[in-house]
Amino acid sequence: MAGRVSRLQVVRCPSDALSLTNCAIVSPQDFPGGDPRNRQHVRVCPAGVSDRTLLIFTIRQSPEVKPGTIGLSLTQRKFATASIGQDMDVFPYEFDRQTACCASVSLDVDFLQKKQSTAEPYDTDAMAEEFKSQFAGQAFHVGMPLAFSFMDKKLLSLAVKEMEVADTTPLKSGGDVKVAKGDIGLLLPNTKVTFDKGEGSTVNLTGKSKGKVTRQSIINPTWDFQRMGIGGLDKEFNAIFRRAFASRVFPPEVVEQLGCKHVKGILLYGPPGTGKTLMARQIGKMLNAKDPKIVNGPEILDKYVGQSEANIRLLFADAEEEERRLGPNSGLHIIIFDEIDAICKSRGSSGGSTGVNDTVVNQLLSKIDGVEQLNNILVIGMTNRRDMMDEALLRPGRLEVQMEIGLPNETGRKEILKIHTALMRQHGKLADDVSLDELAALTKNFSGAEIEGLVRAAQSTAMNRLIKAASKVEVDPQAMEKLRISRSDFLNALENDVKPAFGTSQETLQVMLSRGIINWGAPVSHVLEDGMLLIQQARSTESSGLVSVLLEGPHNAGKTALAAQLAKNSDFPFIKICSPEDMVGFSESAKCMQIRKVFDDAYKSSVSCILVDNIERLLDYGSIGPRYSNLTLQALLVLLKKQPPKGRKLLVICTSSRKSVLQEMEMLSAFTAVLHVPNLSEPKHMITVLEESDAFTKQEVQSIARSIEGRRIFIGIAKLLGVIDLVRQTEGDYRVSKFLSKLEEEDAIELRG
């Protein structure tokens, strides 16, 4: 038959086994002989059509095919656009084995029957060996579809995507083999075979013979880390990048070799205004992924039964579809939950509810890391209340990267100020006397949002200077040139407009210290000195992180004022007062929650001070009975002994007039130190207070001194100051006698015999 054209009629391939050879089946009478090791090849085209397209098939003889016919499988007929009974012209085709040998061939893979798809992994190395074993010596060209039976697994559909053909002719003259892309070639036992997933394919390919997919970088190529606009959060951002994104930068095959699973969830928690939402927004911009889906927690909830769970499923639908279609090459889908604690409270904690919250948590858990887990998602949750979150959501595999976005330190505050004043500096609207270093030092415990508010307040103060408030509100025509935000504008905003939520309770401290501290004797000096030592201990890096001190003494001895003075002397950025007067009418549980909140807020600051005033009143202690709140007592005992988080320092100053009661409650052991604040006990103590008060003349003080000389004194400083205030309202010689009589009425001085 060599050199002679045959006109053959197309028939079905006689058997499934022959169709899997991917050869054209002919009768031995039409193509007799032929060495099985040296296969014959033909070019086919429709009868009578001068089609020069190279449509090459390797042929195989079978007596099951009648003479004058050629058996083509369904796949081959589609490829050749031939129908049953159609006549085809068949030309013998000879390959030049020096110029037509395949150096490499790349094949797209899919399941031959979509309904029989499976998630079972297919080893591409074993597939390559099996492919060369079955088809060595056969002709292939780009675009040719194939049916492939791999071991005992499902039938696969292959398509030749591209190939490289080797030209060995230069070897004769001592040159090197030339390899170039080609359209047609012969498969050899040493041809490099690689497999890629076809479009829409769900075949799970593994092994080294898997083709390298051109991947889009996960990091946006236009992203500039220097212009992130996140001040003071470099450490946190670097930690998030290391944990959540480093594995996604590498190709899927490298990650597969490590057996590494990507992080699927990040939880950002911390005080309000510290930059959690900004951090999530910047992560979305940084990643070269699909546009993030941003949803507020409460938006998930719906009044219709089952709709809340359906809303969760809808968020993950696109990621699931792309995961099925592209597998490891799927793009990254980001889902950002703001206020995630609204839908992810601990299951079983909502007593008397319909249980919707629990089912929403269950649905979210199953979607992030359930039986049919996704590897192409990144869930970012943000909350101020991490303690309310269901613990199952916080385990590894779910929201495993938990990053506290805390209050910025001084360096971070300077960075934030620099960001928010950048445009002002660029356009010359910031006065030369403004020092960002000074402002960063003055804004202790300010959050990022509060610093931004401070800048706005300073701007409004500066703009207000240029507004003429006459019968009409007018702007100075030269305002554009005159407008400068000065240091005084920032200081005014600090003083009057913006106060940090986690700062010092200045107003309360000022009320407590309204009469100042009168150092009437050695006992007061000792309390102040020991108090400063305890403050230094609390601040020290070598300390455990928790120092608690109890100031105890009689009523009206000035314990509250001394405690407030110690808190003020500490100069800690966070000072909060826990006082019974703020909890009048609270139930026991509400009181415990309020005390717990004060301590939780303190843990968010690097260095904190809590002043617990009149501790027996907090415990609802009453001497008639007696009675007390055991629930509040147990809460205080736990909190007074609880160590703050690592790297945080906490000083707790408590006051009490009932040391013996606290002793019976086994509370004294909870304190690092107990300092005694006594009443005035000597005449010289009282004279010192009288001289400091300026309520009496020098002669009156001397008269009082003569009257109390040698007599026993027992009065608290607060009671004494009250008596002095009363005497201020009198005039003349009556003042001294009135003062002494009031002291005798209060049993403050020993009566003369």
C-alpha cells in the first residue's frame, strides 16, 4: 500500500479495548504486514477534498474490521469531523525519525465521564510511565484528544496541549540536538510527559510530572509596604504575613511537597479604635485576590428560619465552585467579618433564645474547616470581645492566627501622627512649633482613632480663629494663606476635646485630691515613701507584673486622698477608679461585671493602675448582721491575684477601714503590701494641719497649741479638715473656743480632768 491512496469508509471502532489504543483500526487486507515495533501511520482527510491539514493517525490491524473500512472511536471521529459511513482518503505517512521525535509532550487531563469524577489523587509520575508504555511509537499532534485507561482507576480524557520536537540532524556534524515547539511528532520511551488539569477539570493530580501552572502572584504587584497607612502595627502585620500568607506565596506543588495547609482564618481583636478594620482593609488591598466580601456580623442574622445559615453558605459559594473547578490553582477568596462576636458567641450561652446563634456558628465552623474543607479561603474576623467567641472557632484550622491589635506605643503614636499630618506638612499648613515627638509623648494610651480625632480637633480650633462671628458668620478672605495648625491648637484639643478611653480618670482624681495632701507627720511620709517603692516595683521589668497594696486605717484618716496621690505620682498612662458610688443600685452580678470590665480595660494598657476605693462598701458589708456579697468577694479575690498578660504591668491600690473584716474574709493575703494610715495622735500633728490650712491666725494657732498641750489626740485628717471648714464661718475670739469645743464633741481630744 506504500505510496498509494486508499478510500475507506468510516465505521465504529470494533471494541472498547481497541478504542483505548487511540489508533485507527484497519483491516489486515488493506494494510498487510508491518512490524509491530515499527508502527505505520496514515494521514486522513474527507474523500475528494484537497485538505492539506495534517491529521495523522497511527494504525493497527484487526480482523474485526472489514476490508475497505477504517474504525475510528467516537473521540477520533469528533476530532476528524467524520461521521459513520463517510468516505475518507487515507495516505500512508512516513516520519523522519531524526527530526520528528517528541522531546516532551504536555497533556490536559479530565475525567472521560464527568459523572464518575472522584477526589482520589492521581500520581502523575505513574501516569507518565503508563502513558509511554501504552503509546510509545505512536503519532501525536497538538489538539489531538485521547482516551486513557490508568491502571484500575477511572477512564481519563487527554488532549495534547503542546509538544517539543527534537532535531538530531546536527549530531552528525558534532553539533547539539535542537529542540523546538512542534505540531506533530512520535512518542518515544524517553519522552518527557507532563499532565495539567484541563479547564473545568476536577482531577486531583499529584507528583512531579504535574505541569507548572502559570500563577498570578498573590501579592498585588502595585502594592508598596512603605505606603500602608498603618501606624505602629508593623510587628503585628509582619506576624500576620508570616503566619497567613508566606505559604501562599510559594507554588502549590511546593506547598504540596511540604504537606502544608494554608491558614484559613485570622482574628483581629483589641480595644475599639486601634486599627483592626484598617488592618483588614489593607490586607484586602495587599492581596492580588478576588474583591473581599465584607459583612458586618449582625447582617447575617435574619428573621426567617434557616435564612441566617443560608447567608453564611452564600458567602462561601463562589470559593466552593472555584475550588471544584481549579483545585489548588484556585484564586484566594477573602471574607471579612466585622463585629464577628455578634454571630459567633459561645454556643449554649444565649439562654432562652431560639438557637439561631448556635446554628449559625455550626454552619460557619463547617464551612471553614468541615468535612468538605476549602483551601482557597481566608476569613478575617474582627472583634472587641474575644472572650465572647465560641472556642471551637479559635482552634488551629479555623481562626488560628489571633492577633491583638493593642494601643500603640510612643513610636507607633508618632507614626500615626505622621500619617494624619502628612497632607498638612505637604501643603505647609502645619506650624513650625508643632513637634510630633512631643505630641506622641503627651498622647499616652491614645488609640489610633483618638489620635485622628485629636488632629481633627486641632484643625477645627485653628479654623475657628479665622471665622468672624458677627451678625453673619464669615471667613477671613485671607484664611487660605493664614491657616496654620499650631502647637497651641493641639494642646487645646488635648485639654478640652479628646480624652483617651483608656487614659487617666483625671476628673475623679482631682475630686479626690481637692484638699491636697497635708503631710502632718512621719506616718504620712512613710505611706508616701513606701507607696513610691511599690510603684517602682510595679514598673520594674524584673517584677511579676502585678503589685497590689492596701491602705487601711480608721474612718476619715485620708486613705482615699493618699491612694489618689500615689496613683497620680505613678504617672501611669492608664488610671481607673473603681468606686462604690459608681455602682449604687447594681445587682451583685452587674457589680462583678463592672469590676471585671475595669480590670480587663487595664490589661489592654502596657502599664496600668486601678484604685479600688472603700473595698468593704463594694462587698456590701454591713456590721449589723453582719452580711456581705460573697459573689463580689470571690470576684475581687480572683482579680487581685490574676497576673496581667505577658509584658503588661498592673498596680492595684485599695482602701479599707475594716482591716479585721478583710482578715476574716481571707483577703489580706491577696495584697503585696498593707500600709497603715493612722489618725492624728499628737498635738504637733494637729498644729501642722492648722498651719497648712491658713484658717487661723498665728496667735490663734498658738492659743490652740497651749490648749491641747499634753492632751491625747485622736482624729482623722478628713474629720479635722471638716471641723476647720466649720470654724472658717465664725469670727472673733469665738473661733478658738468653737474649734476646741467641736473637737471635744467629736471625742478628738482628751477632756481635761
